Amino acid sequence: MNILFSFGNGHFPEFSGGVQSSTDYLVKAMQARGHKASVLCSLFGDGTFGLVARLKMKLTHRPWATDNGLGYDVRRAWKAWDAVPTLVKDDRPDVAVVQCHNTVPIGAELQKQGVPLVVYFRNVEFEELGGDPRQFSGAQFISNSQFTRSRYREAFGIDSHVIPPSIDVAKYETETTGRYVTFINPVAKKGLDRALEIAALCPEIEFLFVEGWPLNPEQEASLNAAIAPFKNITFMRRTSDMRTVYGQTKILLAPSQWEETWGRVASEAHCSGIPVLAANVGGLGEAVGPGGVLMPVGSGAADWASELKRMWSDSDHYAALSQTARAYARRPEIDPAAQIDQFEAILVQASGSGKR
């Protein structure tokens, strides 16, 4: 099959996040099974990378710029749906996987061009869809958690298969020094204010704040000002090798303030037996499971700090959580081979039902 993955977000290296990591994994897994796979995404156009992309678009007179540094073609366009007619004419994908930002306008244009659809729901910010997904008759639907599945069923009457984010254990598993409590993606939505409150109540514990979503200069300056008074907080820029993060982590902190549909960092941390202290919101509870402690919605900073101190200092409690976290990372529901089997079967079913 010739498989197109498309979303209105940016992609590596311009933008990074759970969607990008999961898409990269799926593209490469499909390639390993003999399929052709590529990505159509948004172009931000910033910096040297953006300048090169804009020059490519001018020189080729195409509505996208192509690069293949990730091992597959990535086409970046200002508006992905505008690029669809030319792309379909040139490349003739057998099936397209659309997800996240602007799912509806991209998917609608693909269906207009006769390309069968698989719609992958990865968040519950319905306004980001850019329209109503109920218009996709004949499409196959996937959700990244039972929570996400239930929300789309309630809101749109759409049922879906459930495939959580695929985690390549070998990419994340590492020995750890256990130096830090690590908080990844220090932004408001992910619970920055709560993380700062917890750090203030635990001066004896070292915290590592790791950039996730790229911070612009204004956001970086604001974060630096917020952590400046703390002697127990270290900031680390984002990295493509998360083992350098987990290799220093004893506990992962995830005090999210929004409805996470999963919690990829929890699954990544579990690979190394790192337990997670997290807010029990959205699908984050599914991702953490017994491999950590879930804090009820409404818990105060003092409650968080008390639980964190217990996890940090009670060796028996920590050892039990660590053992469970490692076992939970290897549960059948997130076995990569089984997930890819299921994903491939859905693609085959979608492509076979489409009228070209």
C-alpha cells in the first residue's frame, strides 16, 4: 500500500510532540512491512529550516516543500488541504491517515479526490478538527485511548477502534541515576504552576524541567523568570534522545491541567521502571495505570508534595511502584507488534472499501 499520513500540525524537526513521535513510529513500521509511507503536514517557515522550505516551494512551483531526512518523504505546506489535489495526482495514495489539527478540511479534500480515509483521534479539542467528522462516510476511525473513544462516541456518535500510542521500548529503556523528579513540557496546560508549587514544597528534591513543545523566546524568558528563584530546578532543552532524560529520572511528574487523551511520557518512563505521579484526568489514568500514583482532581499542592515525598523516600513503596511500572510497559494492550498488526488490518480494510 501507499499510505499518506496527514495533519495540520508541524512535524519533526520543526515541531515535536506525542503526535509527531507516534506518527514517525507508524510510518517506519509500515515501511518495515513493505509499504510506502509519507507525511503531509503544516509548514511553520521559521528559521533556517523554514527558509530552505520556502525556497524549495518557489523553485519547484509546488504547494509544498519536500524533505526526507527522517527516512521518508515529508511534504510541508502552508495549508495541507490545498496541497492535496496535486499530491494525489502525483503520488496516488491508496489510503490516508488524517489526525489532529484540521482533520476535517484535509480529510474532506482527500475523500473528494477519491482517497479512502482512516481518521485517528488523538485529542478531544473538537474545535481543532476544523469541522464535523461525521461527514466522513465509509471512513475507519481509531482512538488513542478508551477515554478518547468515549468522548467521540458521546459528542458525534462515532465509534472507533482503540490503539494507544506505540512505544518502542528499546528507544526509551535505560538505567537511571535517579537524580531528579522530571517534569516534561513545562507549559501551563501541562501543569507548570502546580509543578512550581510542588518544587517549592520539596526543597530537598531536585527537579528537572524538560522542554517539550518548542518554546519561543517570550515563552522561554517567562519560564526562566519563573524558575529563577528555585535552587532545586534545572532546565533542559528538548532532545531527540529521551534516554538522556530518563537516565537521570527517579520519578516522572505529570500534573496536567487539561484532558490528556493518553500520556505518552508516562508510557516512555515506564520502560525504565520509572513510576509516575500524575493528575487523574482524561486518558492519563489509562497511561499511568498501576505504574504510579494518580492524584484526584482538586488535590492541593500540599497533597501532591506529600505523595511525592513518600515516593521519593520510602524505598519499599518506590520499589513496588517501579516493578509495576516496568511490567505495565509490557502489557499486551501496548505490545508494538500487536498494535501494528491491528493498525495495518484497519488500513487494508479502509483501502479495500474506498471507491477510486
